[in-house]
Amino acid sequence: MNNLIPLSHELPAHPGQPFRPIEPERMHLRQLFGILLQRAKLGLGVAGVVFILVLAAFAMKTPAYSAMGSVVIDPKHENLARADQQQGGLPPDTSAVDTQVEILRSPVLAETVVRRLKLYNDPEFNPQMAPGFFGLAPARPPVANPDPRLVARVTSTVLAHSWARRAGLTYVVQVGFTSSSPAKAALIANTFMDSYLQRQLDGKLRAVTRANGELGMSLEKMRRDAEVAEARVQEYRNAHGLFSAEGATMAEQEVSTINQQIAIAKADTAEKRARLAAAMVQLRNGQGGADVGAALGSDTIKELRKREAEVSVKLAQLQTDFKPEYPEVKRTQAELTDIRHQIQSEINRILSSLRAEASAAAGREASLLGSRGVAQGGLAANGQAQVGLLALQQRADAAKQIYEAYLNRAKQVAAEGSLQQADASVNSPATIPTSPSSPNMKLGAALAFLAALISAGAAMLMAEFWDKHLRSRLDVERELGVPFAGVLPDFRSIKPKGLRGPAAEPSEYLVSHPFSGFAEAFRNLRAFLMISARGDDAKLIAITSAVPREGKSLTSFCLARTLALSGARVVLVDCDLRQRGVTKLIGPREIGLVEVVQDKIPLAEALVHDAKSNCFVLPATGKSVPHDLFSNPETDEVFRQLSAQFDYVILDAPPILGVADARILAAKADRVLYLVQWNKTPLRAAQSAVDILQECGANVAGALLTKVNVKGQARYGYGDSSDYYGYFKNYYIAAA
């Protein structure tokens, strides 16, 4: 409080120098903490309300259930139709997994789910389908052909309730959905995964079908091209006689065959000529051709030789027995001769046959030689034709190979169509959740607590800066622009423990404990009044405030006692005719200011002597409140008489804002002490009262902070002398 620092820090400058308000001071952390403590009740109230409201909002939310499944991505594009396809193992590049995650989040897939489950007929995703008027109005019929804009809105809502995220760096993708129905959440999550797999499979099948169609058109064209090329080759062969069998042309085969036949014919001719020559040699040797090999090998000659032998034996026997003229001998001789003649004829025939065979073999050889010459001529012509055939044959072979390659690929694609598989599989299907995922009451409580803290802080700061109060010397001089007269502590904040009864009254404690901090504050005020006095014309001192209940009457009475205890002659006039605060402190009286002014009762009869301090009090009676008492010249006369008899005339004036008497008294007084209740009087009210005092031409000696909680002032750190209260506490107790 004010009395605990040097007087030079509390008193205004020399009267000859104008008062200059100090510059604003920046708020420091301790002062901010003090504001929060001052507004603790407001902050706690706001925090409690906000906490309850936020928590209630969380509790009243419709429970939401989250179902989650997972799929395993395997982006290898396996082709089961190929025998060389490696099975198992994942590729090292996992960027394809991130791509599949984005596909799972895509609006196209969500729209597929919406259309598949007809979610546009579900009130959760299409509020237009909900019954109106709290269920009194019937629900709309299901939509058969939804508008694209409706599907887009429902798709956006479904996307907002779904999620797909990769599990770390694995190939597992978690797919989930949140709904007010647990069964619906699981159904939609599973439908998302099924639609994703079906979409992959459909895409592959479409690719296979498209490939089949393209290959089919290409195959038909390539087949026709191969047939045309083969036909041209055949036509060329036919046109040039390039017939072939087993890889060789007909001309080549003919020449080869003729060469073989010529070789055979030459051998045969040589053999037959040799046989004929041998026969001719034997014939020339006189054997009659009997020893010719062909004759020897003839069965006819053999038979005739046998008959010849038999007839010869028979003739020899007959010649032995009979004479040559014997008929039987002649007949037998004739038979033998005939047989020999037949043998010779047969030999001659054989020799003739040998000549004919030799001649035929020679002719056949000559014929084959001629045929070979002709065939060799055709072979030369075929060689020239083969040059043109080679190009045609190459084109035909190339067309055939291309056709066969496309045909094999078409077979593979056709096989792939029946063996296609998606690049993912369901790792775990979504199950129906048993407990709601939201509202999360723990999270709600945390958010409610955070919102309560923020709201409480905002409310306290807003209240502080919206309705600012005066708490320190700095506030008074900066906001009101008047000198600071000091601080008067709230007696309750410094009252010793255990003090009871009449001794616990502030005015009594002031007298009984003259060296207490409470008494020292009023002595400090007395010093302020002494230094700020301008001579004998500064006796009349009015004490007022902006609003009631700011300690004005108690301050006036304690100040009067303090001045009287110092030896000055002091009179305290109760000018608050409505509340009569000073009169209540000394007890009711029958004669007072009103009677002195209106009934001309002598001052000596109306003044009440305070034996404890030797001051006097001119009370205000409670009989009636006269109209415009202080505008009466008689009142001015009373004040002049009091000024002549006393050193200090203290006027306990009513509040300046609500009572006109206060303005008149302020104008009449030599000096005005303006009281502001610490941390209570609104700044605007205090400023308005100062403005009124200045308009009245009052001499405001200074402003005084009353009812200061010195402990709170020091704890809150408002930069006043009360910060040092703790240092002097024991000092004042010892002195008391």
C-alpha cells in the first residue's frame, strides 16, 4: 500500500507544475497472472459451462460404428496361362501399392458402391429420404433412376465416411467405413473391397476381350494374306512346272530317275552283250551252241536232253539186238534225230533271243540317254524359274509364320481370359463392430477441457479489457489524469486474527492501533493533504466518489480522527443527507446540519465531540431531506463559520454521478478527494465522475484507491507499493 514507499513516489509534483500522466506500461507476465486470479470466478464459471456443453454435445452425438477390413496388394500381374510364370514373391518396388490405395479412395469406386447398394435411398446418406416432421410425414418412395447430381452428393458423403490407408510399409491396405449402423458399416466396407477386386478383374477381362477382338481381326487378315501368298506360290509353280515331291522339283527328280535307269540300262546292255558274245564264241567252236549258258539253263533243253539220253539208250539196245534196218531201230533213230533237231532249234532260238535282248538293251540305253538330255534342258529352265519362286516362297513363309505367331498369341489370350485373377486379395473381411467408435468420450473430455481452458482465458481477458477497473497508481494517473493520493487498505485484508467486538471496527482499530498499517495509510493521506495545501484557503475538503459503497463515509471519519490525533482541529460534516454514513458511525442525533441551516440552531449545540480523537462531527438527522440545501446561502455561512473555527473541515459528500448535491459541494470545497474502490469501480464510471468534477470547476487534489486487498494487490503484481506489504508486516505488528 501507499504508505510503505517514500512520499516522493506518492505525492504529486509541486503545485506550480502541471500534472502529467505517466506513459502506459507494458503488461508483464505477473500482471497477466494477477488478472487471471482476479477473474478466477468468472473463468471457473465459463470453464464449467463450456466443459459441460462440449461434453454434452459429444454425449448427444449419434453413436457411430467403424468396421475395418484389409486387402493384400500383389501387383505382379500373374499370367497363369503361361507355363514359365513364376509363382510367389513380391516385387521390390512398392509404388504400385500406393497407387492401389489411391484407387480405393477414388470417387469412381465410391460411386460403384453407392449404385451397387443403392445408398441414395438410405436416409443416412441422402437426408431427403428421411421422414419429415419427426416421423409424422411418410418417407419418400425409393429412387429407381437417381439423378447424377444426387449420386455425386451421396458419393461425396460416402467418401467422407470411408478411409483407406496403407499399414506402414507393408502390402496390406486397411479399408474402413463409419456408419450409425454396425451391420451397415461392415457391409459397406466389404462392398468397397469386393468392388475394388471386381473392378480390377473387370479391367483385366476387358483388356483380354479387347485383345481378343483386335487379334481376331488381325488373324483374319493375316490368314487371308497367307492364303493369297501360298496361292501365288502354287500358281507360279504350276505356271513354270515347278512340281516337287519330298523337297525336290519334278525336273530334278526326273533327271535323277533317268540317271538311275541309264546306269541300270548300261549294266543290262553290257550283260546281255557279254552273254551274246559268249554264245557266239561257243557257236564258233563247233559245239552248235549246246554249251551256251542260256541253253544249259533252259528247262526245255534239259527235258529234251533227258529224252535224248533215254532214246539214245534205247537205240543202243536196239542196235545191239537188231540190225539197222530193223523198223524199230529206224523209228528210234528217227525219234533221236528229231529230239536233237528240237534241241538245236531251241538253242538257235535262245541265241536269237540273246541277240534281241542285247539289241533291246542297247536301244533302251540310247532312249534313256535321250530322255536325260531332254530332262536336263527342263532342269535348266526350272533353275531360272526358281529365282522368282524363292521370293514368293519367302513372302508366303513369312506370312505363314506371322499368322501362326498371332494364332498362338490368340490361344494364350483366350486361355488368360478364363484364368485372370485380381492383383489383390481380401486379407481379412470387415466384421460387425460391437462397440461404437464415436463419440469418444475420453477425447470429448479432453477437448471439452481444452475448450473450457481457452474459453475461460478468453472470457477473463475479455472481461478485463471490456470492463476495466482501477487497481494501481499507474491505472489512476493514466486513466483518470489526476494525481494519485494513495491507497487505503481493506480492513478485512489486514485485520489481525481473533479480533472481535467493537475493537474490530476500522475506526476503533485506527485509534487503538495507531502504528498499524491501517493507521499509517491515513497518516500518509494526512501528509498528502498537508503538502498539497495552498495556504489557509485549503481548509474545506470534500470527499466524494463516483458510485455508492466505496468507503467514502468510513474514509472521512478515519481521516478526521487521524488529523485530530495529530493535534489539528477537525470537524467532519455529514453532507450525505440520504445515506448519512458518518451519522450512523457515531449514532443517531436529533440536531444536525439541516437544523443548523434551516432552524438557526447554534453550531455548538449541533456539533458532536469525539472524545477518542478530539474531533467534532456535524451529523445529518433523519427527519427529512430538504430540497437543495447546499444551494442555500445559509449553508455557505455555516461552512465559513466552521472554516474559521477549525483547521480542517471535511465534507462527506454523496456520490458524484447520482446526486446533484455532490457537484455543488465539489464546487464549493477548496479541495476534493476523489475515492475509487480498488478493483471494483468501473473505469467508465470513474472517468465520467472526474469529467463532472472538472466541469464543476472542482479542485481535485487527488484520487484515492479504497478497500485495497493488500495481499491480493501484492500477489497479483499490479506494480503498486502494496507489493512490499509482506516486507513491513512484522514491522507494523511490532510497533502496534
